[in-house]
Amino acid sequence: MGNKKLNALLSVLVIALIVWMVKGTFMQPGVNDLKGGFKEVAHYRNENNTGPIQHVFSVSVKDTAVAELETYGNFMPHHKGGNTKVYFFLEGTEVPDKLYAGKENFDPQYNTYCIALYEKTAMGNTSIGKNPFK
């Protein structure tokens, strides 16, 4: 009789542990859970899979007062030895919809509308700069 109770208790504990692990796996926060009203407008990724991979994003933001810009940038894809840049623009202003590789990633006419730049380098160092073109 005592063996059945022990087996039942262990079964309940194992099931509770599995439910807890599955819940933790599927309930992870993501980009949609961040404050600020982010909307990705454009994305560029170079086609060079043998060298450094470059990701460039242009993103509109509704509310900069509560926006979690660095956290949003950390959610973006990054490859070892590559570079990731996220340009942030206020919603309602002009946002580039075509991005390019290199130092200038979009048409300079959009520079005045860029409110912040998140960058993750090949070494994994992150930085965020407000008004990068002023």
C-alpha cells in the first residue's frame, strides 16, 4: 500500500514538473511583449554566408518614453563574426523601406528622422546611440 502512494506522489510531481517546463518554454517574452509599439519596416541581410553576415533593420516606434530599444535590438538575429544594426524612427515620420550593406545603410534623406541606432558588433559588444546623425 505504501509503495502505491509513493508511486502516485512521484507521478504527480513528474507531471507537475513537465507542465512547468512546457509552460516556461512556450511563454517566453518576445518582441511583441515589449513596450514602445515596435513595427519592423525593412530588413536587409547580405547573401555572403562565408564571411561576416550583416543584418540591418529599420523599425518604427510609437512611444519613445517607454520604448525598450536595447532589449528590442537584443532580440534581433546576430551571427558570430557578423554585425547587426537596428535604426529606430518615430511612427508617423518617414522610414526607409530599402536597406543596403556598408557604412550607409539607407538613403541619407532619412537621416534626420532616425532617433536611435542599436548596434551589435562581431565581438558581441552592444551599443545604442540617440540621434546618431546629429
